[in-house]
Amino acid sequence: MGFFERALLAAVVIGAGAGFVGALVVLRRRTFFAQALTHATYPGAVIAAALGFSVPAGAAVAAVAIVAVMAGIGRIRRQGPQVAAGIVLTGGFAAGAILQAVIPGLPVHPESLLVGSILTVTDGDILLAASVAVIAVVLVAAFGTRIVFSTFDPAGFRAAGFREWPVELLVLALTAATVVSALPAVGAILAIALIAAPAAAARLVVSSFRGVLVAAPVIGAASGILGVLASRVFAVAAGPSIAIAATLFFVISLGAAQLRRLPLRRRAIPVETAEEAIRA
């Protein structure tokens, strides 16, 4: 398999997996957390690259530490998840930038850690992304009922005697694993686009939970394919191209959703207003 064919395969696998987990992130309103996680894994990736270890492995270690830190900050009185995410986002990314500056002779280009390099992904990277996607599908299939209940009726979920933290931990763990698996392809900065944009686009055009879970991976995979093809045609970086493709899907879905509402608005015009418009 050539490098370009491998890149296309990686785009499909990573895009689909990120879209699927991104559906949980968007529906549970954890996008800011996912953004903080993508940026804060940067120092782990830098340290792993400096030591000659696997970059995703370093990012995974950093992700575990970050989740623990955010959980601790979120439990502090008068603080919360949003505050924790903001602190971790800026602090983690700043730490990565400092480490990049003070560690000489990194074996990888710093830009590849930030925006990815899907043309250089390995079979191991693709296998990791595929494994994360399969595990995510299996876990959602097994605990889907509780995830839906907790997502759309958290008060009722607690009143029914269920604890929220297992579901929250499950979603956060899947988000962290997805960020780590997407790092080689789209980097620390652009991973959030591949996680959030396809799911947000699917949510605009699909009304059901299951529909979003199906549509988001399709949009994510399509974003990956279009981004890789655009990078080849226009000789630009693949990571930003994939992020732009995902963003364009969201813009198109937003426009389609707005157009779909126009007839409803017209039918909702009062009779008096319509008669006055005709007379005018």
C-alpha cells in the first residue's frame, strides 16, 4: 500500500471514529472539554518525541493525567468543568510550547505535532484508530440506553437512582482515546475540528440520537477523504484541509437547516400580516 492510499485509509478510519465519539461530545455539550484535551496533550506528545517513544503513547499518558486534573479542579467549590477546561487548555498548550522551545533536536517537526501529518501515518496508527472506533461502538451499543437517559434527562437519570459519573467517565475516556488516535493525522490543534464539526453538522440535519451516531461518522470520513484529496490537488497540508472540509460540512448543514425552516416561518405569518403584505 502506497503512502497516499494509506493516508486515505487513515482519513476514513480516523474521521469515522472521531465523528462517532464526537456525537457523544456534542450531544452532551462537552466540546470545550474536548478542545482542552486536544491542546493539553501537546506536552505529552513533545516529551514522547524527545525521548524517542511513540507520540500517541505520550499523548495518552498526558490525557490520563489531564482527565484527573480536570476532575479535581471541577470538584473545587465555586469552580466547575468549564473553569477546569479553560485552565488545562491554556496551561497544557503553554507547557508544550515551552518544552518544544527548550528541548533541542526533536526528531519530528513541531508543526506535525500541532497540525498532524496524515501522509506519514503508520499501520500502527491506523490500527490504533480502528481499535478506538470499534471499542467506542461496542461500548455505546452496550450502554446506549443509559447514555441517552443521562444525556437528555440528567435530572430524571439521577432521580431514577443512577449515578452520573460512570457515564461521564466513559464519555471522557472515549474522547481522550479519540484525541490520542487522531493526533498523528490532524495534530493537537486541529483534532477538535474532526471531533466536533461532523457531529454538529449531523445534529443540524438529523433529529434522532441514533441518526446522529450514524451520520456523524459518515461526515467525518467524508471530511477526511476530501481533505486528503484537496491536499494533493492544491499541494497544501492535509491536516488543515481535513479541518476545513469538516467545517464546510457544518456550514452546508447549517445553511440547509435554515432553508428548511423558511416554509415553516412563512406558514407561521399571521393572517392580518399576510393580507397587509398583499395589499401593499
